[in-house]
Amino acid sequence: MLTDDLSRKLLSLLRKDARSKYSDLGREVHLSPPAVFERVKKLEKAGTILRYTVDLDPKKLLLSLCAFVQIRLLDDATSEEVAELLTAYREVEECHSIAGEDCILIKVRTPDAAALSGLLLEMKKLPGVQRTLTTIVLSTHFERGIQP
């Protein structure tokens, strides 16, 4: 039920506008508003819908520099420990454990290169961090998130 075509259509509509009214959603999927409400509640309860959020324009928030940073850890450090430390940095948008020589991949946004440089200097001082390797994003063609 939670991954049928109707649910996928509802999820797509909610991704476009999470503030949509159940009556508007119902018209799109040919269900009554109470039926849409029940289906959305089931999707929430099942954990398919994790939260409702707002997409922000990084440039309007003066965070125009985007970079990906690979972090290599010291042998005695775990990615979980370092990831926990990285939660303190609001510039870190995403944090992933990865396979390969480096252990963590993060996505960061800063106002400019100087701010990025300062952030990297701070991160290199974190316990467990051996080194970082940074790739600066020149342009973003699209970001779409999970597609239902």
C-alpha cells in the first residue's frame, strides 16, 4: 500500500508543495480529502514521510560557495565519532560514511573561500581527523532529492 502508484503520486505532489490542501491533493489523485488524509497519515506512521521542510536558496542566505570535503580519519577514530563532532558546524549540510581511503564525505556551504578555508582549518583540528580533501562546486545543474 505504501509504495503503490497512488502513494507515489501523493508523495510527488507533497514534494512539490508540502503545504497542499488535502482537497487539492484529492482532486489530483481522485480521492476524497479524508481518504488523502488517512493515506498521508499512514505514510507518516510507516516512516516513508520523515518530516516536512522548506527548501532555502543558499545564495539569498549568503552561502554561495558549495564544496564537498572528503575526510580521512586516524586509525583509532570512527566515522560515527567524527560525524557527531561535525554536527556542531552549521555549514555542514550533509555527512556520509563512504568506502575507500577516506571515511567521510560532507557537503558544506559557506559565504566565500575565506570562510571555507577557516572551516577546514577548524575541522582538521578535530580529534580523529587525519586530513581533508576539498572539491569546490563551480555550478549545480540540479538537486532533486529522493524521487518517489
